[in-house]
Amino acid sequence: MERLVNNWCLINRAGDCCRASVSVVVESAPVRLARISHSEGASFVAIGGEPDSLIAAELGTSLFVDPTFTGRTWPLASVELLAPIRPSKVVCVGKNYADHAREMGGEAPVDPVIFLKPSTSVIGPGADIVLPADSARVDYEGELAVVIGGVPAKDVKVEDARSVILGYTIANDVTARDQQQADGQWTRAKGHDTFCPLGPWIETSLDPADLELRTEVDGETRQDCRTSELVHGVGELIAWISHAMTLLPGDVVLTGTPAGVGPMTAGQTVSVSVEGIGTLTNTVVGGP
Ligand code: MG
């Protein structure tokens, strides 16, 4: 990743790049990877620049190899952010905050309980969450999301988990609560199209151990906790999941939601913020 920062530095500073400035970038400006839609199609980009004038620089490679840049750039404000990754699968963890487990009427399970959301449920920041006509209650679940790096991950040890992680993003594990309770298993309730907003980008330089996570509906705080309250931490989850199934490059792991889950209705705006990453915002619309 330092190579990416180095190259990014070259673009940002038009060749005025020295070792000292690279170090400053590495330490003070973690690298953000994103996917954008622009007038000529879609591109993977790195995001840099000043907070009020962010720039998206097109990657000439995939996210998973030594990155290079094509030289094309866009003001971030002029393009649309897409989901930052297109995972083959999204692996989720249920009841991984004790206070959420209690609000659901139980205790956190001793071992992680996992389930899947289909790749077709993924949408990007700003996209609409579409309420299914056959559900009377659809909930938000703000979560820290982990993005797997470039090598298939199987039987990863807890202490090696960081080496298989590309970075972190934000997710909303949208849930048709009534269907979850009616079905007994969760595939339909968790798997509707648009039920997995991801974004706004992947933060590659972040310690996930103790970050504030906050969910707001129309600007009103509904969930507010720290990732230090996770029952099973990121390394433990990667080890547990990869023992059962191979995690492919770009696969996403949702680490669980804290207490405060609740319904969303058409017309509302839901924002999930994670310290050190940013904010994922989506609007809610009624289905056909
Ligand atoms: Mg969840």
C-alpha cells in the first residue's frame, strides 16, 4: 500500500515528491479506495486531496495488486460513488454486540453465528433502499464491514487476519424483520435487492479495534457504540468464517450491529458513520 501512496503522491504533487512527504502522507492521510461512475463508465479510484476538494485518481490496476495510476482524475464532487467493491458474497455475523443480542431477546452466542447476503443485495452510497411490498417492517443495522484482499483466504489464524484484509468500509445490514421472524432462517429477510448498502469507500489504513459507530435516521441518532464492544473481534471473525468457507478477493464481512435497531419508512434518509472511515447515506423508497 505504500507503493500506492507513493504513486498517489506523485500525481498529487506533480513530481514534487520526496521521501519525507511520502511519510507525511502515509501517517496523516490513510488511503481511500473507491469505485465511481463517470461520463465514460466506471472506474476504481484512490481518493485524496483536501477535505473540501477531494480528487478521485483512476487506478490502472485492480485493487489487489501493486497499484498504478492512469493519470485520469476527477473532482470527487463531479462523479457518483458506487459500492466500493463487488463481492462474490457478503458474510454477516448475527448478535455480535451483547446489548443488541439482549434487545433481540437473548444473549450473544458463544461462537459467531453467520449468514449470507447475496451479491445482488449490494448498492452504493446514495442509492435507494427499496422497501419490499410484502414486508411491514424493514430495519436498518449499521455495521463495520471488512473487505478481503487479493488472495483467497482459507483457515486463516486469528493473528494472521490482518494480512488477508484489504481495508474497511461501512454497511447497512438492511433486514425485513417480520420476514426474519416468520421464516426462521434469514435468507429472504436479509437478501432483498438493495438490502446491503456499502461505502462510501474502503479505508486501507485503519485499526478497527475501537471506533465509534453511529446510525442516524433523518439526522436523529438511533445507534451509537464503539467497535471495542464487539463480542467477537475482526480477527476472530475472519478465522471463524474462513475455517468454514474460502473468502475470495473482495468478499465482505459484516461484523454485526449494536443496540438501537429500528424501522425505516419510505422517504427517510439513513446514515451510518464509522470513525476513521466516513458516512454511508442512503434514502428509503417504497417498492412497486
Ligand atoms: Mg446485522
